[in-house]
Amino acid sequence: MIIAVTCLIPGLVVLLVLRKEPLDLSKEEAPFSAIHMPPQAVYGDGYMDGGSIGILIIDHSGGRHHLTFPIDYNGIRNAHPTAFFGDMNDRKPIPLKNPRRAKEIAIRLLDDFGKEIDDPSGDSSGHNARARRALSSPPDVVAIRAYEKAKRVFGY
């Protein structure tokens, strides 16, 4: 009995700590607050410029919202220091005041509602995972960015 209680209590504590609150965008900066939750789908992808990330959110009512994180090739720990609503071709993108929070929201949307894009080339897996990974900057990605920057600086 004691062993069962000893194992059960830490398990319950972990479940309570790891439980996510539903994402509420109504309190976020505009235009996040205009997204009707829950979204039908969220798609992540990269641009052909070598690192910018695009997120397409199709909200509950079918509205399409583009979120873009342009690449900063000199950024090592933070290669996406800016964010805006709109895609790379928009003439008047809306800059976001808090790109860090925008990344957190984008990662959460990809985790909770992400769907993969059907790619005509046959590579239909991993777009969301690659977008999420680029935005979250895990240590191995930071190391690769540092290596690439060193190559540029020292002419290799």
C-alpha cells in the first residue's frame, strides 16, 4: 500500500504540473486576438531564403492568418528576432511588438493544432517539426548557427 501511494503521488503531481491551459488569444496583442479559436489547422513551413519561418493559421471560422519570422543570419541564439502578421510578399505586414511571445504562441499552435502540408515533391512530413525546431532554438541548432557564422566571419 505504501509503495502504491509513493508511486501515485509523484505521478499526480507531474500530471498537474504538465497539464496545459487552453490557449486563449483574446488577451494577446492584435491581430492575434482576432483569431477565432480553436483553429481548424496550423501549418508551418520555411521560406526559400534559407531560414525564415512562415505559419499559416486557419481559424475556427475559416479565416486565414499568416505569421512570419524573418531570418537574421547573424543571430546565433535568436535567429528570428522579429515577427509580423502577413507573409513575405505582403506590402504592409503588421509588425508584432513582442516577437518572443509570438514565437511561444506559434510553437503552441503547431504543437496543439499543427497539420502537415501535402507537398507535391513527395516530402510531406516534417514541415511543422522543422518550423517548430527553428523557432525554439534548441542547443544543437544554436551550435550549427554559431558554426555557420564562424565560417562566414573567417571566410571558410
